[in-house]
Amino acid sequence: MERIIATYIIETPYDIEQAAAVLAGEQSSGTFVSVPGETNELKTRFAARVEHIEPLETYNSPSLPGEILNGQTYKQAKITVSWSIENFQYNIPGLVSTLQGNLYELRQFTGLKLDDFILPDSFKAHFKGPRFGMSGTKALANVGQERPMIGTIIKPSVGLTPEYTANLVKTLAESGIDFIKDDELLMSSGNSPFKTRVTQIMRVINNFADKTGKKIMYAFNITGDIETMKTNYETIVNAGGTCAMVSINSVGWAGVKHICDFGALSIHGHRNGWGMLNRHPLLGINFPAYNKIWRLAGVDQMHVNGIKNKFWESDDAVVRSIKSCHTPFLNNEAVLPVVSSGQWGGQAFETYQRTKTTNLLYMAGGGIMAHPSGPSGGVRAITQAWQGAVAGQTLEETAKSNKEFNESVLKFGNKS
């Protein structure tokens, strides 16, 4: 029988093998005490198995509140656990309940984090995955593989009228932008009703496409209940749009998959709330596992933060996330990593050096909107930075030969 395999980072004051066995039992056929009906035959067929244990470091104090055993140290380890596919078959919320359920509350652990998981090939027949993915999304935005998509976020996040926003989109389109999105905080506000905003922005985008042949991708934030998202999705399609944004943690897996299954728009997965799931090094979930859950739902674009981002996440974690998006999974070659959070052209050089890829959506809010020469200068500056990075130039060399990027260095350089 096929098995699903998951890897965890754990910390425990108990014997590691004992703690791992408790996790496997709690998340399959067992509980804290033997019960009638728990036969050897049942356990053989349905019980989780501890497949591998790799001891790591030992510490004198716990990472998280948990059981305190006098005189005990707190041992960390990487453990691999497997489940028969019979336990939940092809039910992804059931899979998530198993991989990320009550195990976080077990007193035997003072640290526990889901790092990654592997699914059997049979899942390929049950989940289509992203409709567009990385390559399809770049093609929708008329961007080739030789450079990243350049994008920005409408700022201020809320409060702008549809008219003002549409004028800003016009400026950005004429500057060469590829992608623009609503902020995750803007859905349908008192002075910017969703349908009005879509109508006015898409009028600008469609007119620009008619004149130039290039259709800007705009990610309208459709986040809401199922009916709201469906109505908003249809509004975008009817207006000729190509992208919808969903706050995936807020909507949940089943709701996101419902929207992805419509299949007409590239789905931009915004992961706001990510810090709650990942910020502690020994609690929650790491990006490779998180990414796979949403790829199963069908998300085409995934936020990964960026090099020297404005948040807490390390550069190493960001690089790992980008590579995770590019790693084939089931039927899908790759999803588009969305590099953002305090980005300007200056980070393009290290981003390219560490990833050796231009298959990104490189997004800058303030790095474009607050450029000394305005949004137009901001778009040109980031384009110049990526051209320099891919050509093997240094930041300093690129600044010397490009006015707009040099202005970025003077304004943002001390913030990197």
C-alpha cells in the first residue's frame, strides 16, 4: 500500500524514539491508552510508522512551554514518519489534519515543525495542480524566460479611489510594468467598491493592450466567502482580466481550490499570516510543505519574501522557498515565486547570484512608488538592476551607467 512520508524537526525532554512513537500513534490509530478494537491487524494496516530518526543538538532549556522533567536536557531531532494512503485517501484537509493536527499539543514536545512531505504518484490522477504555474503566468503577462516579471503593489494600501488607482495604473503601464496588485488589505472598501475598481482599471489595461499589444497583469483581491469570491472572479473575467489574488490562509484550502478550479485566471497566492505559522524555528510549518499544500489546491503564484526583506525571515529561508517553488511536484513543473517585502533594485544582484534564475515575479511597492523620479523611474530602475545582475555587473557598475538605478541607490541604498 502506498504511503505518505513527512519530515519533522522536533524537540523533547523524553527519549527521542519514545516521543516519535507517541506522535505516530496520536496521529493515526492510537491514543494515550490501549483501547478495545486496536488489534495488531488494525495497527499493521493503519498505524503511522516512524521511518527514520536523525539526532540533532541538545539544549538545557525548552524552546516552547511543555513538560519539564527534572534533570533532563531537551533533545532535538529530525524524524520521518509515514502513513498509509488508506487513512485519508485523497482528502487534503484530512491530510493536513493528520500532518498538522493535535501533534502540536502533545506534552512530549517542546518544539515541533513540519518541514516537508512526499506524496505517492497516484495523487497525479486526483489533483490537476496549478492551471498556469510559472511558465503560463509569465506568458499571460507577455514576459519571456530571459527576465523576471517586474511588479508593484498599489500604495497606500487602502483609501485610494478607483479613479486615482486607474490613473496610477496608466502611469505604471506606460513605464513598462508587467504586474500590479491590490494590497491584501484592500478587498471592497467604502470608497473603492470591487466592481467599480475592476471596471476602471481594466479599461486602462485593455486600452493599453490595444495600443501596444502588451496586457498588464493586475491581481485583483477577491478574498471573501465562497459566493463573494465567485462573483468577484466572474467580474474580473468579464472585464478581460488575467489574475485574481486570494489571501490563502484566510480563505482556507477548500475555498482556494474551489476558486482555482474555475481555471480562467492565474491565482496569486498571498500568504499574509505566514509569520504566525513559521516564525518560531520550532513551531509550525516550513515553506516546502506549505508550498505543496497550496500547489495541490492549484495556486499559480506564491509569496516567498525577498533577500534583505523588511520582515524577520532569513535570506537562506527565502532562497529555499524560491527553489521549492521551482521544484517539480506531481503534475506541475513549477509555480511562480513572488519576491517582495521591502525590495528595490539593489537586492536583484544577490537574488540572482544565489538563485541563478529570472523565473520570478520581482515586486517592489515603495521601491517603485517612492522613487525620486516617480513610479516611472522606479520601474526603469528595477529593470536596469536586473539587466545588470543578469549581465554579471556589480551594483556599483550598474549604478554608474543607469540614471534611475543610481537614484535608487542614493535613496534606498542605506536600507539594504
